[in-house]
Amino acid sequence: MTGFPNGFLWGAASSAYQVEGAALTDGKGPSVQDIKTPPEGTPDFSVCSDHYHRFREDVALFAELGLKAYRFSIAWSRILPTGTGAANPAGVQFYSDLIDACLEHGIEPIVTMYHFDLPAALDATGGWGNPATVDAFEEFARTIFAAYGDRVKHWLTINEQNMMTIHAEFVIGGNLADYPVYQANHHMLLAQAKAMAACHEMLPQALIGPAPNISYTMPLETSPEDVLCAQYANAIRNWLYLDAAVFGRYNTLALDWIRRSGYELTITDEDLAVLAAGKPDFIAFNYYNTETVTYDPAGALVGEDGVIHGPGKVVLNPRFPITDWNWPIDPLGFRTTLQEIHSRYNLPMIVTENGLGAYDKLEEGNVVNDDYRITYLRDHIAAMRQAVDSGVPVFGYNPWSVMDLISTHEGFLKRYGFIYVNRNNDSELDLARYKKKSFFWYRSVIDSNGADLA
Ligand code: BG6
């Protein structure tokens, strides 16, 4: 047992559109999140957890939690309201103040450059389907590197690009009819590569990496067909994104499946040169669960001739317990995922999301007894420690989420935070902050550098 290294970045995470509110305040332009119709029964993003107005109080609470790092995202349309052009001074100032507040408390800011909130003005001109968005992202990247590069060491390019591609209907927003999803994905890969190159050019001391959601995918049965489907599923869901970021090339199996599935995708020699020129310094990834697939002869993802060229069908693996929202719980799969990523890419790694969404209940005395969350996080941290002991160079862990915020489909019904935010889907109530039981537990984990998980 070697345990976690000194200086390990025990942090926690949020994203701008889910936590800040102030969606159109102080010159911020609308993002795709602000123009979409929220899922039924959930609020819009105008208030969220009101972090925009309460960030000083929140960061003081993060310091009390003992955080060494805070992973948050910058809302592109707060900086560049229409995605390109003149910067919005109030927006630039907001993140400057947030970064300073973190540093004053000894908390390292870890910045996600883009987390599901494309400026609506860019969406209107084709979003990621339009190659002009690649240049817009580079412009945005250079703007925030110039504004915050003196204080931010770790940068994350695009949150969960793979989920934006695979579940485009949920996260891209805008009009999805005929959306060229893999061409759009290709443009995001180019944008990411240009941002990584710009970061190295402008900020030689800074470090930058991609932040996909990686779920190691396993076969349901120990049959050769299921194993082959799992190999495709891993390539399409996971390795496509990291191979492009790290090696500057497309994963062969992913490309095979994209082409056979009939998706539009043009890759030029110039594009390949762009991909090759932007390299990450580390890999960040979000982990919630593993996935399981099985061979499905009737499935559209198996070739017409019945020969497998695709991932089969995703199924719920009966082996695992599930969350209230049917997400499998597989802590050992977290270790497998860490070890697999490391053995493929041999780069330092940081976990940028991991956590349990649950129906928390505020009880008498404003306490939340979220023992289920403690169990989930304890088991995952223990598995991560096993990976570290196996030699995987993990340098930080940022559970989702630092405080309650709007969940993608359920608003405030599904909570993840260490800090309870007193509001619900129908009313903003008083937005008071209360420390959950997991707050005190995580603080002692951090105090002991991960040795004490009791
Ligand atoms: C990740 C996202 O996919 O999972 C977050 O980066 C998201 O934005 C989180 O909130 C949890 O998902 P959900 O659907 O439970 O909110």
C-alpha cells in the first residue's frame, strides 16, 4: 500500500449552467441551455443554486469542507455573449473574482472551458456542425487563457464530448433535425486540439487535458460475440475520444462503425495535422458506472450480413445494484477504468466527476443523513486507491457535485452535493446552504489524505 501522493487534489465539481443562475445577467448571452425547453417539471436556469451571487459564501464553505481544488466551468456566453467578438467585462470579472476567492482560501481552481453550454448565437449558425465554431472556440480559449492563465494551472477542454455526441438530443440543444453528429464531433476534436496547442503556446507552465465520460464496457456473457460487441462499444464510447486527443488519430473500430452506420464524416489531411499538433498533458475523466453490452442480431449496429461491426445493445447488468435512477453501481469498475485508461495512454490522470444522485431529505434541524452517498463515495475512493497502489498516477479526485445544483433531467429532485441547497423544482425557497452528513465525512477523508474512509 502506498496510498495517495502528497499534494493530491481532493476537490469537488460543478458546471456553470447548472449552478450559477444569472443566466442572462450582467451581459451574459444565452446558451443552448437557456433557449431549450427544460424537462417537464424542472426549472429553467435563471436561478439554479444562485452561485453567481453567492460564490464568496460558497467558496468559504468549500474551504471549510477542506477542498484542495474546485472544478468549475466557464460559461462561454458570459465571456463572449455571442460566442465570438468583444468580451463582456462583467463576465470576465466574475470568473476572475471566483478564481481569486478560491486562491485566497488555498483552493486550486480547475477550469472546464466548456460544459454543455454552447452560446445560442453559435447554435443558430449550425453549432458544432459548422466548422466556424472551431475558430470561435479557439478565440474563446485564447481569451480565457489570457484572462486567467496567470492563476489557473489545470485546464479541461470539453466536458463529456462523448456524451454530447452519443446523446446529442439531450445536451447539444437547438434544432437537431439532420444534425451531422459525427461531423460535429470531429469539429469538437479539432477545436480541442487547437485549444491544447494554444494553451501550450500561451501558457507554457499550464497543463491541459480532455474530460470525457469514460465507462469501461463489459460483455454481458462470456461469449465471443458479446466480447466483440464490448470491444466495439469501448471503441465508440471511450477510445474514439481519447485516441484522437492523445494520438491525434481516429480509433479504427470506431471509424469502421461510423462509416458502416452511414454517418456523414469528412476528415481532411489538414484536419489530421491539427489533431496531431494539439496534445494533452493529462487525462481527466468522469466516472459514474460501467456499461454492459450484449450481441443483438436484430440490432441496427450489427452489419446487414449479420457480421458484427458494432456494439450490440446496452443492457442493465443484473450483477450490480442500481441507484434510484437505475444507474449501475460498480466501484471495482472504477479501478478497471482507471487502469485501462492508464495502460492505453500512459498519462497522469484526474477524476473530474464521480458521485451519487439521490432524493435527499432535509430533516429536522436542517440535517441531511446521506449515508448512501458516503457508501458510494467510500467504495469508489477505495477502488481508486487500489488503482493508485497498482501504479496508476492519479493526481486528483473531484466528486460531482460540490453542492446541489440542477441535474440534467430532474432539476433539484436528484441531488449530488455535499452541501444542501434549500430550494426545489417548484420554488426557490430561501436557497440557504446546509452541510450534509457527507460534508463532514469527506472533510475527514481529505484531512487524512484518503487514508481514513470510515
Ligand atoms: C455528467 C455531467 O454527465 O453527469 C453533469 O457532466 C451531470 O453535467 C452529471 O449533471 C450527472 O448527470 P445527471 O443526469 O444525473 O444530472
